[in-house]
Amino acid sequence: MILLVMKMSERFISEIDSLYNFIVKFVDDVINSVTSCFTRYFDFEGRSSRAEFWHWQLFRILLFLSLTFLETILFSGLNFTFNLFLLIPEISVSIRRLHDINKSGLWYLLTFTIVGIIPLIYFYSLKGDEIENNYKY
């Protein structure tokens, strides 16, 4: 009985350690992606991976939710200010993501149509080209 409990506790500790390592790696990846997007603020050339793009989107959503909560407590205008500040990196990471799947950055203009967001989400979810593509990136 004691051996069974010890085995179960070892497995539990192993699972907790594995989960902890996964969370630490995920948070580290998100931080690196957000840092990359801010470092490449005005870089509309090159590529951005799926992970970098979606980590950036996760950051923007969490920031939006946090600021919406703060606006209810403090004052309004926080979301507008931060969204204005994040507009250029949002556009640049989106264009680089399109380059990664061998699409022109002009496809980003579909954002301004209601229906155009659907193919863009599909494009952003595609695996990037592993070889040099038409855009020499």
C-alpha cells in the first residue's frame, strides 16, 4: 500500500513538474514574441511565425481585457491610447505573417472588410513556407 502511494505521488510530482515546465516555456515564448514585435515595430519586411503572431494576439487580448477592467475603475481612454500605440506593430506582424505564407502584405487590406477577416484568420493559421518564397524572405 505504501509503495502504491509512493508511486502515485512520484507520478503526481512528475506531472506537476511537466505542467510547470510547459507553463514556463509558454510564458517565455509569449514574452519573446511580444518583445520581438516591439523590437521590429516598423519592420514590414521579413517573416513572422505562427507562434509569434498568435502570441502577439494573445497579448493584445489580455491587455484589452485588463484595460477594460481598469477603465471601469479609473478613467476612460486607456484602451484607445494603447490600441493606437499598438496599431503599427499589429500591422507589421500581420504583414510579416502574410509574407511567411508567401502572400503579399496587401492582403492585410481585407481587414477593413467584414467578410475579409475570415480568409485572413485562415491565412494566419497556415504553416509558413520552409523554403525561400517569392518575397525573398
